[in-house]
Amino acid sequence: MTETPPHHAFTLSPIGFIESDYPDKFGIPRQPGLAPAARASLILVPPFDDPLAVRGLEDFSHLWLTFLFHLSPEQGGAEGWTPLVRPPRLGGNAKVGVFASRSTHRPNRLGLSLVELVEVDTRRGVRLILGGADLVSGTPVIDIKPYLPWAEARPDARAGFAPKAPPLLSVAFSTGAAATLAERPDGDSLGELVTQVLAQDPRPAYHRGAETRIYGVRLRDVDVRFQAIATDEGTRIEVVEIVAA
């Protein structure tokens, strides 16, 4: 009979922190790569900001980031976690095991994200410029590993209750919102980001349907206020206004 090994506590030190277009966790795409217009940087902190630590990293196009869901409630270790969660992909009603999901509510709150590496900046410390990240600003990053497509891409793998990317909704801008974008130097890229984020319908699953509620999602330095409109062709997202956050 095999004995259960004793439990050990481990201390993990963040190697850096994220700066991104997402100042708040509401509205962040639920998987990486779904909003390629999203900008982010990983800034390494001492003693991990030695340029020698990233020598050769520029030869890779994508990275795995291990990080901490620091805005999720701490589960309290072995005693405080919940074995069942409600994935938004299942409408927020059906329950699955926490280890059969990518829920942020996990025993150790660890996350894994595949991001594009756009640039390695070592002029002052180390800053990695990232594309398609799904990480809120301030996220502590625990580790970096290069992505190897020949070893880690499995197109024929089964994907359980999430076999393909969710359908995208159409996104329209009111006259006022479009005018606000036109006045900004980053108006084109911000407009792309707004479209890519809202097309995935960030509303809570239990709110979806015909409704008049206006939601707000923070992106970069603005608050994007939007509404879901029911049409004959389905639900459309309309950006009502874009105001300073």
C-alpha cells in the first residue's frame, strides 16, 4: 500500500509584473490570443531583470507565462477550495470539476497563458513586449517558458465542453463613440481592441438575453459603455459612449 506523501508548503517569488490594456478584470478575454490588438508588457524585477536571463528569448515567437490570479479570492489552501465551478462557457449554470476547467478560482490560483513575444527590450532592465495577452495590469508572473509548436500543438486533441472558439457578436459604435475614437492618436488600435473584446460578449452569462442594461468595461485609460441589442439576426453589441476612466 502506497503511503500519501506529506504536504509541503512552497514559496514562489514573482519574477515580474504585467502592464496591460486591461486595468480591471471585467471584460478580459477568457483565453489568450482572442484580442490580438491588446498590448501588454512583462517587466522583470530584481534580481530577475538581468538581460542574461533572457538571452536567446528573441528567437521564439510565443511564450508560456505562469502567473497568479491575484484578484481572485484566496481559497485558503487545502481547506478552502471548492471542487466544483461554473464555467461561463456552459452558461454559468452547469458545474464541472475545478481541474476540468480553467476557472480563476483554484486551490493555488495559478494560471497559464500563451502570449506572442513582440520584442525583448533590455535597455533598462528587462521588458518583454507581448501581443494577445489576457492578463490584467498588476498580474504577478511566476515563470516564463518558450513555446515549442512541434511539441505542444495538438490540433487533433479533444477539448471537452469547449471544442471551438465561441461565436463572435457584431459590434457597432454610436456617433459619439466613433467621434471620441477619431480624436485620439491611438483611436484605430483602441477601436480594434474594443471590437475584439466586446465581440466575445463579456457580459455575465446569466445576464445575457434581451435587456436594457448598460455595461462598462475599462480598456487602457477609458471606460467603454456598451449595450446588447436584440435584432432579427441575433444579438448586437453597441458602444454607447467612451469616456475617460
